[in-house]
Amino acid sequence: MSRSRRHSHMRVARRRALQKAEVPHLVPCPKCKTLRPAHHLCPNCGTYGGRQVLPLEEGGRRAS
Ligand SMILES: [Zn+2]
């Protein structure tokens, strides 16, 4: 039951490198329709997974 070493490290590494070259899956934000990588925070409105994660700018009420 030894399933190790079916491929050399070099072989696996080369295949993984090819797979990693894929472009990130872009999906439109459900809120603002901005294309963003799937499972990433929206850079435009700060929504992730249907929830507001980052506070929206509300007329610059925050004094920084
Ligand atoms: Zn958005």
C-alpha cells in the first residue's frame, strides 16, 4: 500500500506549475457588477460573500 513515488518530484512540480498558470476566475460582484476574482473581496464596494465587509464611504464622515 505504498502509493508514494508514483511520480518523481520534478514531474509533479512541472505539472503543478502548468496548472498554476491559469488565469484567476473572475466573477461579477453581486452588488456592483465589478469583475473580481472569485472568493475575493470586491475592490470596488467591499462586499464578500453577499456581506458588506468594508465600510462604504458615506460622504467622508470619518475624520482621519
Ligand atoms: Zn462590488
